Amino acid sequence: MPKQTFFNLPAEKRKKILDVAVKEFAEQGYKGANISRMVLEAGIAKGSFYQYFEDKDDLYLYIITTMIAGKKLAIYEREKGRLEDLSLTGFLRAVSHQIFQDFMENPGLLRIGADLMRLEGEPVYQKIMGCYPKLSESVFMPFIQHEIGQGEISEKVNPRLLNFIFISLGLYLAYDLKTTNAETIHEELVDRMLDDMEYILKNGIYTDKGKSM
């Protein structure tokens, strides 16, 4: 995470540094991103960069966990007040569409998220995954527990496991981008993924034959 000296900077200067960093990581990917280019475009000395961040990983981790995951968490928190108005799958759909719209307004963050899936096995990927449960542990929990209490979800369901499955849908979208070499996520893909997930939740995966084995 950034050092306190970064947070002591004027808001406009912090934004400039982060905007430049997002552009660099989006266009070059994590592996190709270069600190020298970033500091030149941001108009700061290279020595100053290391007064703000430990290294490139530190900056990248901040963008992923704050600018991407933090944006998602803000949407979740806002929608939590609609427990009585939305079903769990309705909540999932509303949140997913809002996230999609937000990322369409900042496609650089979307490209960074897609590039993250190409880093599996890299040390920086492990650092980010280490933050992942802590960032998202309670995201869907209020909705899951509410619907269990209403008798709409079985009490036999493991809430933490279901919570994690929902959280992982974002990783699935990034994985789809990676494996299909698509440039961006389309709203139709989001809807198809949500339809498929809703089918699994409501119908399960086993046929009558599978259930009898």
C-alpha cells in the first residue's frame, strides 16, 4: 500500500499519478509497465516515486485493491439497503450491471483486471489473491443470510462458500477475456453469465439420473 507521503500529496497530484499509472498498466500490462515512463508522464522525479510506493508491485496492488475492488465494494454497500426489494440473484444482476457500466466509463481498469488473469503464478498475483478474501468476505453475506432467514435458500447451504462463488464471477469474466482474446466485456456476456448462474442456483447441476447415483 502507498506510504503516508503519497496521501499527504494534494488530491489533484495523487489523481494525476494514479491516472498515469492506470494508463500505463492498461496499455502495457503489468509486465510491460515501466516506472520511468510513469514518472516522466506524471511530472515527478523517480526518487519521489519511491517516497510514495515501495515498488511497482505496491502501486499495482493499490490500483487493483482500491480502484477496482474498492469500486465494486462501494456498489455492494449501496445496494445492501435493498434487502427487501431484491432477491439474491436480483441483487447480483443489479450489482453486475452497475459494475459493467462503471468499468465502461473507465476501460483502463477493465483491461487491468483482464491482464491480472494472465499473471497467475506470478508473485504479484499471489499478493493480490492474499488480499482477496479480506476485501470481499462480507459482500453478499447479508443477502444470503436474509434469504436463508426467509426460507428462500436452504439452511444446508454454506453461506461463506456461496459468497465466494458470487465474488469469483468477476474473475470468470476476466478469465473469459483471457481465453477468448476478446478486447472487452460486452453487456450480453454479463447477462449470459448471470442467466447461467441463476439456472445453476435454481435447478442444480444433477439430472434425475445423477441424483440417484
